[in-house]
Amino acid sequence: MTTEPQMSATFEDVSDVVQRFRDHDYVMPDKVGTVVYLAAELGKPVLVEGPAGVGKTELAKTLAAVTGRRLVRLQCYEGQDDTKALYEWDYGKQLLYTQLLREQIDSLMEGTTGLADAASRLRDHEDVFFSEHFLLERPLLEAIRSPEPTVLLIDEIDRSDEHLEALMLEVLAEYQVTVPELGTLVSRSSPLVVITSNATRDVSEALKRRCLHLSLTYPTAEREMEILQLRIPGIAEDLLGQVVEVVRGMRDLDLRKAPSISEALDWARALTLLNVASLDRATVEETITLLIKYDRDVERVQGEIPRLLGRAGIDVALEQQVHNHGDGHGHDHDQPHSHSRAQGAHHHHEHDDMRTDSKGYFGSVRGDH
Ligand SMILES: Nc1ncnc2c1ncn2[C@@H]1O[C@H](COP(=O)(O)OP(=O)(O)O)[C@@H](O)[C@H]1O
Ligand SMILES: [Mg+2]
């Protein structure tokens, strides 16, 4: 990546952003490019919200790559405290030093009269152990103190507690951190800041106000095809279109977790590995767990597979005939419906029939091995 021709720290304009991200296999519409451009120009943090797997984290990583900045990442989680975000004292190192310096410390203590006296004498020397040498920088401090330019990624901020969010806000507002034992540490460079949220809770108004806001959603079919093509070189042309159509169809179903770009990529990679040139019902059923992660969702999707394939231009009636051949579980009653495949989920009994069929089909597949 360092050999990429354009690795300038600044962007010329929006199309420069879009182009350079694309050179790093990240595809974005102009709307997204505009926010990234403005954030870089204005030095403002970007708050990226959207469902899982739509490219929020990757946006920050790619921003670091295209600007030649080092990525510093703070992964947020529940119950995280300041010491993991800002700094903490390197207790292990302090302990080691006190042991190695035992003799010196003993001689320092010589002639003290009682505990209070000893403690007071030790206190006179404690700044040795609370110097920068024993300070462990955590991502927030590391990013602003880094001598080289950085991209600071605060990932999944909605998982952290509100008090930590307030602390981050403070750091981002002032670009400095006060360590009581050391004083105020000011920033050496301004990081480009990307904050992501899966929107499991609302982030504070104050944070929203400070940031440029970017809402990522599922891409258009065209853009998703471009992403798959870039990220899976050698993917079969027919398969590419089919995967995107089927995945888009699944997103329209009312699932607990709709397949995102990451699942589409995983699925397409798996299909490519399995040398699938074109989708059929059996292949979708056999590989569905790459796309759909909850049993309830799998059940919901099973019955829709013929319709989804139809959407992708695959004639299920014809395809079923091929698969029915010799497996002893006739799928004949699928056929009268397959001509109306593009028409949504309205015959519930029909789905049940198909589910039974698909089980029968799975059974026969297993029996073959
Ligand atoms: N616009 C995009 N262009 C290229 N790849 C993308 C894009 N959006 C997502 N991806 C890919 O999808 C996967 C998931 O993206 P990620 O950034 O981890 O999602 P999020 O952080 O939103 O949950 C990654 O492998 C990423 O490379
Ligand atoms: Mg992420």
C-alpha cells in the first residue's frame, strides 16, 4: 500500500477522496466522499452511524491508508474505564523498578524515625515513579501525543458508558489531557478522528454537535457489485449479479440480522471457493449460514429462496427439475408457483411445504455422502 502513487496527506477535492478510497478497494458515493473531504479540511471528527457490516470501521482504516497516517484504534465496550481509553500507570514496571532499586530505597530510608517520617521521605522521591517513563498511553492520549500524524478511530462508541463518552468529548475539544502527577500533556499533532456507532443507543447531543454526521446504509446494487468485484478478484460474472440480488432480497425480509456487506463478501468468497458459477436452490440452502446468523432467520429465509432466486433471474422451476432427478422427494408442487416468484411472501402454507421439502432434500444430500 505504501507504493500507491497518491498518498498525499490532504485531499484535492471530493472526487480525489472517492478515487483514492477506490484505489484502496473502498467504494463510496459522493455523499460520503463529501463528508470525508470536509472532515479532513475542517479538522472535525466524523460520527459514522449505521448497521453492522456496512463499512464504518473500514472507512477509518482506509482513511489512514490513503493519507499515510497511522491508525490508532480505541475499541469501545461496556464497562470500559478511563484507564483503557486515556492512560494508566505501568504498575508492573513500577514494581520491578522498586525491587531492582531496593538497596537504594533502603539506604534512602536509613535513619528515618517511624512510619510517617519514612512515608514523607518516600513521597519526596515519588515523582521518579510517576514520570512519563511509567505512563502507559492508551489510544486517546496516544493519538494526540503521537509525533506522526494519526487517524484516531473510536469504534462502536455506543457500547461505552456515557461517562467515557463525556471524557472523549473533552479530549477531542481540547486536544490535551491533564495527568495530575505530570501536569497537562498537550497534543503534538491533530488526529483525523472517526467515531463509529451501530446506533444501539443515541450518542450525546454534545458529541453530535462536535462532529460531522455520516449515515452509512446498504449500498446500491451497482455499488455492492463493485465492492464484491474489487474484493474478490476472479469472481464469476453471473454469480456476482446473483449474489447481490439475493442478498438485497434478504434485506427486504423482516430478519433479526439482515445480511450486510461483510456477509455478502463472505458468501461470495465461499461460493467462489466452491467453484459455483451460478446459484441454485441447493447451493443457497447449503451455504446459507454464511449469510444468516440466527436460526429463526434461516427458517424465515428458507421458504423464500425460490422467490429470491427468481428475483436474480434464475428459473427455479427448471432448476428444481434438475435437482429432483432421482432424490425421491418430488418438488412438483413448487412448479405451479414459480412463475409468480417475484410476488412477495403471501402464501404461508406454501412456505411450510417448501421447508419440508428442503429438509427432505438435505436428508437426501446427507444420505449420498
Ligand atoms: N464501501 C465499501 N467498499 C469496500 N468494502 C467494504 C465497503 N463497506 C464495507 N466493506 C467491507 O465489508 C466488511 C465489513 O466492513 P466493516 O467496516 O467492518 O463494517 P462495520 O464497521 O460497519 O460493521 C469489510 O470487509 C469491508 O472491507
Ligand atoms: Mg466495525
